[in-house]
Amino acid sequence: MPRSFVSCLGLFVGLFLGLAPAFGQQAGPDKFFDDRPPPLPKEVLSDSKLIARGEQIWKEQCAHCHGSKAYPGKAPKLTPRRYTPEFVWDRVNNGFRGMPAWKEVYSAEEIIGVVAYVMSDEFWP
Ligand code: HEC
């Protein structure tokens, strides 16, 4: 076998091994999972502690844009009856256009709390 072929093969193998982890990382499930809603079953959404924490966050961070005292047009009036918990989670966690993302601000549990509050009967914008 000529030497140049052997070193060429070596280069390919090296490249492949070097790049494989990079591809793996890009398509890895962890990164995707971060931006996708966790399971949000009824038992979680009706947890009164989570709802209470969500209400606190709503008053501190959300009401001045979405609440009845916010100036009209600043943010849409929320209509939870038309939402799924997963939709609310996505908007709160990831943001959307004028809606800020909160994933860097609150813990995963706190974000679930906000969802639980918005979807609960106690929700009062
Ligand atoms: C800086 C103002 C601002 C703050 C603060 C804010 N939002 Fe929003 N929010 C928006 C705007 C603007 C939109 C509309 C985005 C779009 O669809 O273009 C929006 C959209 C939403 C939607 C989707 C509404 C729909 O019908 O499409 C939800 C749910 C929501 N916000 C919840 C929240 C919650 C919960 C908080 C507090 C954690 C919050 N927002 C804080 C401005 C804000």
C-alpha cells in the first residue's frame, strides 16, 4: 500500500472521529429538551404551592404588561381557556417576539408555577 494512501485514510478517520462528537452535540436530545415543555399533568397544575409561587411571579413580572392596569395594546389580554398548558409554558420559557423569555430568570419549577397559576381558576389578570 502506498504511504500517501495510508496517511490519507488516517486523515479521514481522524476527521470523522474529531467531528462526530460535534454533530452528536448539535443533535443531542438535551438541548432540544430544554426548550420543550415538561410533562404538565393535572396533579402538577393543581399544586397549590406552585400556584401560589406563580401568582407572586405574575404580580411581580407579568401584570405590568398583561394585567388590567397595563396600557392597552402593550401585551395581549390572556385568554387561558383557549390555551394548553404546553403553549403557556412555551411562551413563558422561550418568549416570543415582544414577550420576554424567562428561562434564564426562573427555575424550571417556578416556570411550571406560572403555568399552573395562569391555567388555574385563581388567575386574575
Ligand atoms: C415586556 C412586556 C411583557 C412581559 C413582562 C410579559 N409579557 Fe407575555 N407577552 C408580551 C407580548 C408583547 C406578547 C405577544 C407576543 C406576540 O404574540 O407577538 C406576550 C405573549 C404572552 C403569551 C401568549 C399570549 C397569546 O395569546 O398568544 C402568554 C401566555 C404570556 N405572554 C404570558 C406571560 C407571563 C406568564 C409573563 C410573566 C412571567 C409575561 N407574559 C410577561 C409581553 C410581555
